[in-house]
Amino acid sequence: MNRRAFLRALAAVPVGASASASAQQPPRPHVLGYLGPGRKSEARTPGNALPTLLGNLRALRYVEGQNLVVEALFAEGHPEELSARAAELVAANPRVIAVLSAGIAEVVLAHTTTIPVVALQAGQLEAEPSVSSLAKPGGNLTGIQIHSAETIGKRLQLLREAVPGLQ
């Protein structure tokens, strides 16, 4: 699945046509799956990825409790539990699954080849076996890579511009 198709799938809103407004069914909410390595009790505190993700979705008019349902599962600090939680999450059949890292994404990908998986803070996405290239990752995994030769070089360039004479 390419990124454009993924974004179209996420943004698609079910439309129901009916002769009368009273017979019209309200649109089903979008279901977002989230798999985290930490503890559920800490997941929604400021600075964690889930509140940031929900804030960004809110800006796009996806509001939890209105048109968005979040199915969030956590390993509770036990990495060996990630696979079992991933299987539970896939069984819930969310529209998309968000994870923190490419490593957690690989755990989810062992359970699904159809549900789009987004790595929010992938260290080196292209190092994962399921990613053929960053330009065209293929499969159902996408995300934001935070470490690469290109981004490290660009960061150094920006630093040198910000601090002239830096060695």
C-alpha cells in the first residue's frame, strides 16, 4: 500500500444515503489502534506519543469520542508481551495501527499484512525487512524515519549555519 492510498483510506468517511433524515445511520467512527511498550497508566500524560498523536488528529477533525475510537494496548513494560498485544489489536480490526518504532511495527506486521501500520518515531525504517526502500516502502508499513544519513547530514548543515565557525 502506498502512502497516498493509506491517507485516502484514513480520510475516507462512510457515506450513507437515505430517503429520510430520520432513517439515516450516523457514520461509524474511525478506529485507531495503538500499541505501546510502556504502561497504560502513563500513556496519556503530556510528552508521550499518544497525546501528541491525538492532538494532531484533533487538528484534522478526528476527535476521540465523536468520530474516533482509540483502541490502545500496552506491553506494561514487558517487551515479551508485545506480540500478544499486537494479536489482540489486529483482532479488533482497526482502520490503522500506530506504533512508536519500526521494531514494534515489525511485531504488528507478523500479525497482519492488510491493516496499515504507521511507525511514529522510526529510528531506521529502511533497516526493517518489510521496507524495500524509503521512497516506496511497499507492504502496509509507513512512518517517519528520524535517523538516516540524509537527515544527520542536514542537521549538521543547519547547525553550522546557525553557529558560524563551528568545528
